[in-house]
Amino acid sequence: MSCSLEQRKLWIEPLHPQISITRQCARLGLARASYYFRPQPESAENLYYMRLLDEEYTRHPFYGVPKMTFWLQDQGHAIGPKRVRRLLRLMGLMAIYPKPHLSQNPLEHQRFPYLLHGVPILRPNQVWSIDITYIRLRHGFVYLVAILDWYSRYVLSWELSISLDVGFCVVALERALARQRPEIFNSDQGVQFTSAAFQAPLLAAQVRLSMDGRGRVFDNIFVERLWRSVKYEHIYLNDYVEVPETRSGLGHYLGFYNTERPHQALAYRTPHSVYWE
């Protein structure tokens, strides 16, 4: 399983009676200097701008850096495009529009064609999809990944992380595959989903991989609708401070989303009832 730098650092025991920190770092493939490194958190001002950008992106996901910058400046904020671009990248947000294919990912990052143009979705486990979104906290932020069944809108698995490392995506994937297996698995072309660590469990299960066109978030529209529901119905109504309470709150909401919240597109049935019918 792939693990982030922060996860490996958590496994080191500073007061271990027999193994020194130097040896523990070596066993985990971690430079000793990186164990002592503590990244500086974003400033309160940047966190405030990230909240605004997240809300505006949820309303208008086709806004790129120029429009986001203009929108903030029009609200009276003295911020330039360079800063907006950095914050959007930190949040993992990208405007939806076709982009030129200017560069290739490393060879170990394999892409697959989009397989779902005109394909009727007729049954559970025909198509699953995955996506990551930014979740704001009062004094910081985390990332949420979720795997969704297209036919039923059922959330099969989800996970939180303090970084965009692939590890938490693999955890969510393995948890979902332990329950069921899809015919097609759709994602965007993010580095998490094009990595060998993420694709290996799917290929081993003989699942067909499908990937959205670059910058075409509406190829994965069902997950985008989930994010709007999560944010407007839960995240924006709560002011979470710590990760554990965020995890607990999201667990309650996603349980409600699956088992109690009626969906108009499902003839007002719940995702759980449609998925398990």
C-alpha cells in the first residue's frame, strides 16, 4: 500500500527503547531530516481566500484563474493571479474546459481512453467513478476522496487525507473492491489515478479503466453532484475544527446520503435501496 510522508512519520516512535530514529527512518525509506521537518500552515488570510474560492468553484466550476481573480478583486480583495493560481492548485481545483495536451506524465503514469460516451447505465456495478475534493476546516483543510456507483449514486467508499498523496485513494479503492467489483472504473487524469499503485488493484481484478478528457469534469458529473450536496448540505453548514470531528460528521452525512436522502433522479428512492435492490 502506498503511504504518504506524513503517514510514515506517524509510524516512528521517538521513545523506542531499542531502535533509534535514524534506523526507523531508514527502514521506512524516510530521510531523517524530513522526520523533523514541520511544514508551515497556510496563513489565516490564505485560508480565508481558499474558503471563498471553494464556494465560488462549487457554484461556477468553469471559472479559471483570470475569472477567479477578477471575482475576488470585484469583492474588494487585493489579490493577484499568481496567488490565486497557487491556492487553486493547493486545493486541487481545475476549471472545466478542454486544454491542449502539452506534456506527458512519467511512463509509470498510464492513461486510458474515456469509455462512456453514449453508454446506457442500466445496473449497479456497471460503472464506478472516483474523485477528490477540498474540505475546509476552521483553521485548515483536508481532502476527501469518494467512490460512487453511477447507476444508484451509492457511495461505496470514502477517505480523508491531509495531503494529495495517492495512499488515501488506494485505501478507499481497496475498501470498495473488498465488497464488490465494477465492470468499468472511471476517473480523471489526476496523478493519483494514473499511478501504478492505484491502477494495479483494478487491473488485477480485470476491471476496465476509463478516464475523462483533460479538464472535462462533466465526464464525471455524478461525483460532481455528490460534492455539491456534501458541501451545501453539510460542510458549509458546519464549522469543523479538527480532522476527527470532520471524519465523524462526514460519516454521518454520507450514511444519511446513502440510506435516507431521496434522489429525484432515482424516482425519490435512496441510493442504498437502488444499489441493493
